[in-house]
Amino acid sequence: MLRCMSAGLRGSFLTCAQVHKTSSQGPLRIHCALLAQTRFLSQGQRSSAQVKLRTRVVVTLLFGGGLLAAWSFVHAEKQQKDRKQRLDQLRQVALGQGNFSLLDQNGRRRTKQDFLGCWVLLYFGFTHCPDICPDELDKMSTVVEALDRDPSLPPLQPVFITVDPERDDVGALARYVKDFHPRLVGLTGTVQEVKEAGRDYRVYASAGPKDEDGDYIVDHTILIYLLSPDGLFVDYYNRMKNQEQIMESVRSHIKNHRMLADE
């Protein structure tokens, strides 16, 4: 009796195979069979739980991916709608919608159409300006030259339109623009042609009183305008903007620009 109990205790620490090998008693066979069945059922339950978990994960991922795709589509549609509205507004209220017709420093007739397809930096001033105009044109030339060194950007076209056509004829412009960027185009014309060009960009210009030598200063708007290849006014820079700020702004506008034809 004691030996049987001892054998039973030792058997409880053996594997099922060992029990079958070392004992022929019926109760031990039943015990091993029950252990095997319990282990099989436990493994089956774990396997079923894992399958359910994987199914839930897959369903969650598919559902989440569908939501993300739907949101991306709606977001893209909204962005396109916003861009169209913005461009429609620019068409209605943008500066410089007129098609000016002026003479360049070589005496050639130039219109706004000549500059379509180019990014333009435009400044209104006069050649007899003692300091502000040369400073602004120097700044504009530096910006153009610096951005020319970026191969990812298209070249900018600098343009100077006089607000003093009575003194700034073709010859005066030819001499003046040589001091700045080599691509700078100077434009002049009759008093009426210049006035119309300035009005398109809401430029203020008023000649002051003449001194004893007949010289005078022209008070005028001091802004550098940025025009897109569509010919639309995009941004402007006053005297407080330094060349680094203008460069960064122009670069950003070029990188994010979309042509009207693409809308």
C-alpha cells in the first residue's frame, strides 16, 4: 500500500509518456488522457483567441486606413477649392491687371505680356532719387543675384518703371540701369502711359517744388512688388524688409505656386 502511494507520488512528477512506460495501472492512464485533453483544449482556446485578435487588428487597420484615405481626399478637395477661390479673388482685385505699354532702355516697346511666364520683381522710382531708389534697387539686385545661384528656382526678372518720365527718357534709363543687375529692365513712356502703369499698381507719385536749379524730388510709393508668371500680384516688400527676408519670401512663393492653367 505504501509502495503504491510512493509510486503514485513519483508518477505525478513524470510526463505522460513516462507514466505509460513505467505503470500499467488504469487510473494513471485515465489521468494522463485527461491531462492531454486539457492541454489540447487549452491550446485550441489560445489559438482561437489569437485568430480573433489578429482578425480584430486587421479589421481595425482596414477601417483606419479607409478613414485616413477618405480624410485625405476631402482635405485635398478642400485645398483645391480654397486655391480656386483665392485665385478668383486675385483675378478680381489683384494689382497690375492692366497691360502697360512702355519703352525700355533700348527704345523697344514692352508690354506686360512680355513678362508673362516669368517671376518679376518690380520697383517704381526715378533716376534722380538721391538715396532711397538706389538702395532699393541694390537690394532687389542682390536678391535676384542670390536666388540665381539656386538651381531649383527659375530666374527672376527685375523691372524698374520710372515715375518721372519728363526727365527719365530712354537715354537716362540706359545710363541708370547699368549700375544694377544686368537683367534689370528700365521702362519709361509718356506722362499718361507712366501714370496708367502706376495706377494699375496703386502707386502714388507726386513731384515736389523745383529748386533754383530746376531740380525736384518725386514723392512716391516705396515698394518692391512680386508678380507671378500669371502676371498676378503676389506680394510686396517695403523698406523694412531686408534682402534675406525678401529672398525667403520669394523662394517660398515660387515653391508653393500653382499656375492658373493647373487649377
